[in-house]
Amino acid sequence: MTATPTAQAGERSIDAWLAEHGEGLIALRRNLHAHPELSGQEHATTDLVHQRLELAGLSPRRLSSGTGLLCELDAGQVAGRILALRADLDALGMHDEKDVPYRSQVPGVSHACGHDVHTAVMLGVALYFAHHADELPGRLRMIFQPAEERVPGGALDALADNALHGVDGIIGVHCDPKVDVGRIGLKAGPITSAADIARILLSGPGGHTARPEETVDMVTLAAKVVSELPHRVASALGGPESVKLVFGAIHAGDAANVVPTYCELRASVRTPSVDVWERMSDVVRDELEKLLAGTDAGWELDYTHGVPPLVNAEVVTDIVRRAATAEFGGDAVTPAVQSWGGDDFAWFTREVPGTYIRLGVHNVDAGGPRLDLHAGRFDVDERAIAVGVRAVVASVHEFFASPGPGGN
């Protein structure tokens, strides 16, 4: 494990606090991991975080959507700069295939993206500053957000409840199983991609498979759409480096000897470019129309804009870089690579300057494969929780000590 804290006064207090409470944060993470909840259903998770914040003397409030929380830490201040810290609460609809005591007890639901870790880290930061208010020269707003996995994302629910009102900057963390525990990845500029959903409904008169030439050969036409539309869209938008259209579901017919009357296709459409994202829906529609011209098929396109690319502000990224370098040493900070995955933290960074920290969670001592996010056996080296708390606490100190967003 690379990260080794230095011995400055403020960091000695975080050392002592983690020595006393670190195991409790791991236990909380395991509790969340064993009892995952899907997007919009995070009631027990919200209740647990609410309880822990109240026990620390804080006053969290539930979001209007029913799950998720906002919580202010102001040390009695009524003015001054505000830094927001965000964690996501929801789990994925997939099976947990690990053999561990804290394996999911909910069939078909799993924390295979690390949101339980994000929650434990940010709750740890809130609890630390609740007991060290003298170290907080500004105001913190904790955002425990629901429904990150749901398109277009629960961040919009938080924004509707004024989660960023008056906020000068925002920081989030996300597990990265490709990065060793004790290291964090940082990158100014785009770090995730837009993630939209395209639903295509093809229709025709149907018929007998003995005479497909007399009707709209629905399955063959669907195969044409699947094989040609991605290339057409990519070519129109700058090539495969600019956009990925990938079909994940096709549903048509029930019998081998019947040409079906309908076929539904669903695809994800991703881009790392904000400019391309703003044009994608029109291009998908235009290319689909050209592809189906002359086929006599009816068609509908239901295009759902998901999340935009997440763009890290250089000023906040530099604040975190300075803080992490001082806390752990320069070797612990590694360049992050822009992902083709999406994250609704992007809605926050469109409103205020922010940065998303990639938190290394790979256990270098255990060896084994570096399983990707959403893998059935996904797990983390739980030492990453303390690393995350240290990194964010140090970043809070640096944020309020720097001119940074919002001035001084």
C-alpha cells in the first residue's frame, strides 16, 4: 500500500480519529454491502446514514424524492464559501457472486460499483468534521444522493432540492479497481462519457417464414440495423473514438416459422465529447431514417438523454492534487484515464467547478485479476476507505486554504 500520511498537526488528528473509528466505517460498508437497495429504493440506506449523522449532532434532511440526504456542516458560520461533497447510495440489479460473510442478502441486487464504499468514505468525512469543527474554516454540504444508476440520474433530484445553492465547488469519489489501494487517480478535463439510451421499435405486416420476400423480413432487418447503424453514427460524428453505439437487447417474435410484426432494439450511446453528446440524438435519428428508407418498415425512435460527460475543473483538481500529494506523497497520485462509462456526478460539475477522485481499491497483496466495475465478484480492499477519508479531509483543508473557486 503506497499511501503514508505525513505528520502535520491536522493530519495527526485524522490519524487518531481513523484509529478509533476506521473499523466502524468498514463495518458500516459491509452492512450496506449485505443489504443493497436499487435506485429510488434506498430507504434503509438513507435511514442508516441519517441516524449516524444525527448521532454526531448534525441535522440531515431527506430529499423530496424520498431517499437521499443533504446535511450542512457550518461550525456556526452563516456566511463564507461552501464546498459540497457527494456520495451515491444505490446498488445494481445483478447477482453478488462472492463468497464472503458480507455478500449481498438481496437476490439480484449487488453493490458491484462501490457505492457502499463511497458512502462510507463521505460519511467518515462528515463524522470527522462533526467532531473537529475547529478545523473547518468554511461550510460543508454533504450530498448523499440516490439513484446514480438510473438514467438520467438521481443527481437531478438533488439539484431540484437546491443541493448546490450557494456552493463554490464539489468533490466526489469513485472506486477504481484498476488502481492499487493507496493510490488515487486525478485528471483535469473530461473523465467520463455521456451515456444515452436509444430504443428502436420496428414494425411490419408479419407473415410466413416460407415467404419472407412478401413481407418485411423483420429479424433480418433488425440484424441490418444492429450491424450497420453503429458504424453509420460513428462515421457521422468523427469515428469510433468519438462515439460508441452498442446494442444490448433485441426482442422479436416467438415462433420459428412466423415473421414477427414487431421488433424492439435497445442500445447505449456513449461519447466522451460534450459537443458530440449535444448532437447525438439527431444523428442517430437521421442515420436510422436513411438506413430504413425503402424497406417498407415502420419505425419509432425513443431516445433518452442520460448523463453528459463529466468534466473535472482544473482549479478543483489542482486543489485535490496538492492535498493528496501533501498527505500521501507524489507517488500516490496517478493520472486517471477518461472512461467510456457514465456518471451523473456530471450534472453537478455542469453547475459548479468540481472534480471526481478515482480511489484505488485493488488489493495488491492478494493478487488475482483486476476485476472491472459491475463484475459479479467485484470487491474492494477496504483499506481504501481510510485512504478516501484522508484524501477528502485533506482536500477540504486545502480548498478553504486556497483562493480556488469562489475567491477567498
